[in-house]
Amino acid sequence: MPRFALRRACLVFLLGSTPSLLPSQTPEERVWVSAWTAPPDSEGPPLKAQTIRQILRPSIGGSSLRIRLSNLFGKAPLTLGPVHVAVHATGSAIQPGSDLAMTFGGKTTLTIPMGGSALSDPVPMKVVALQELAVSLNLPSDVPASTIHGFGNRTASFFPGADATAAVAFPAGSTDDSRYFLTDVDVAAGPGAMAVVAFGDSITDGVGSRLDGYGRWPDALAAKLQNDPAMASISVVNAGIAGNRILNDGVDPFVGPSGLARLDRDALDKPGARWILLLAGSNDISASDMLPLPKDQVSAPQIIEGMKRLIARAHARGLKVMGATLLPKAGVGKPFKHTEAGAAKRVALNAWIRHSGAFDAIVDFEQAMRDPARPDRLLPAYDSGDHLHPNEDGYQAMAALVHLRLFAGRPPVRP
């Protein structure tokens, strides 16, 4: 998109806060781009009939949106509806007059088979980058098992009983910080728009940041992009899963399908995805120190081979991959361990990430985040206190290391 047109589009998106059509942008000029994600990673609790209101913040603006709902870990077909979207106000409240009903194949209710997902019909709505939206889902009957993203780090509100999806606010009631059923928000954006997928584990998921604070490094990177008018058409979607590994699926305390198993769903298939920023491998090392089964005992060369496979699959789909060095974690407490063997694997992995040339670009998180006096530990100013996860200052520092010039001259997005 020419720079003048991009600035004009940004001004259109920033004027006003209630949903509206943008008639100046024709359908032919719009492309679907992933603006927010919370990958499903585990089976959640059974739920009674109720309405769940969840707050999210799209990282890019657009003229309409659509959402994806998942029943990946369900034990029966999942019936949902009505489903509404609105501009968030405060707490559980939405801005009056902003509420819109959503449909799925033209219907206000839907049934998702076990293991399946459903994409909504587009809703004409002005979406402003980094402005909070509220998605309200009604469960008309009890659900034996829910599908969640465990570390959602954003308060969800529950209203028992009758449908309350259009309610301006919920009375004080139960809340949770996981994501339920809602896995994706896409927006119809301008033709130069694209997505960067942050793909990793708990450090990408934001463990160590405040609840409701948007203090994770992908949040900080999204804000950094939006502060540069030339980069405001780039979204950042957080596909981190706390406890995730590259090579093996989750076994407590490790969570979710392996990075290689979920790569298509959580990165390559995201509309508009052009870059993956990979920060992963630390849990593969930790599992080798903690779990007894032979399959969990992986070497640095095996993890490198997994990264090579991930890069090759991304390149085959036209995406570039930025490799991030792994952070130190000496001093970490239970259930995690820090061993000399694990530390040696991390050093070997970081050397390969820096010098192999396998990645399209690298970001050296480790060099900036380690304590110069004790290089096997996080810098105290950036340590959340568990000696494993950064605090919000650390996450800000990580985002600052990602050079925006890498995204200049980007190719057009695929449909």
C-alpha cells in the first residue's frame, strides 16, 4: 500500500470507537489477516449452561472481522449461540450501541463436532488496532469438557443461566483467566497488511506479566509496530503455549500438541502470515532433565533437527522464520530443574541459532537478557522472580530487540 494511502487508512480506523462500515474501502482491496489468537492447548472444565464474555485486543485494524471457535478437546458435539461481539468498556461491560450479533453459515447458533472448529461469517465492523473487544458466547446447555488456552492472562466473566450475550454488563460473579473456545480473530485489512506469528512457549505466552496488563513481549512488539505509521499494517499474533515443546506433545507439566504438530494450525495457516518469530526449545531441554521416558530425553542435535523441519515447512509455504536465542534459567525452582547437561544444550542451541544461517533473521534475546556477572542467570532487573520468566520490563526489552526494518519491502500477503 502506498504510504499516503496507509496513513489515510490509519486515520479512518482511529476515528470513532463504535462499529461501522467503511464504504471507502472496496471488497476487492481487503485481505483477511490474523489479528489475535489464543491456541487451544488443553481440556478445560465441564461447564453449566451460561454466557462467557471474553476480552481481547486485536493488533491490527480493519473494516470487518470474523472469529474462530474450537471444540478440539471436547468430549461431545458443542452447541453454541448466540454469539456477540462489541467494543469493550470496563470490567465485564461493553460500550452501549456497539453490540453486534454474529452468525455461522447464516445462523445464530452452531454445533461444532468433537475435535472440530468453526469460522464465523464476516461482521461489518470498524476494528481499531489495540482497542479491546468483547466476545460473548452463550452455552445453551451443559458442556462435559471445554476447550481452553490455559494461560489466557485476561479476565473472562461468566453469567449463569439464560442468554446474556447482549447484556451491557454482567453482575458481579465468577471469573477466570483462561480462554474458552475462542481461538482466533481475523480482520479485513488493506492490501499491504500481513501478520507476524510469535511462536513459542511460556515466555511468549507471557508468564510473569500482570493479569489484564498486556505486558507480554508480543504485546509490546504490536504496540511498537502501531507507533510507526509505515508499519501499522502489520499484526502480531501470540501463538505461545506455556509448557510447549518443539518435538513432543504435552506431558504434565508440559502442555499442548508439539510445536511441529501444531505448526500448520497455529502459524502457517494464519491468514496473512508472512513471518514466524520462533522462541522455543527450552522446554525440550527441561523435559530431558525432568521426565523419565526415553522419548523425552532429547539432545541438542535432535532439537536442532526439529527447528530445521519447522523452517523448511515455513519456507515451503512462503513464510520467513526469525530465530530467537534461548534465555538462561539458573536458579529456577520446582518443578523445573537447571542442570549442567541442560545448560550445555542451551549453549549449543544458541550457537547454532546465531551462526548456522538456517534462519532468515535472528534476534539475540539471550545476550540482552542475561546477567553479565552470571551469564547463566537472567539479569535481576528483568527477572519476574522465578529465574525463568522475564518481568514486564524484560518483555519490553525483548520487543525492543526486534528490528522493524526486517519487515520492510514485504511481499503481498497470500489470500
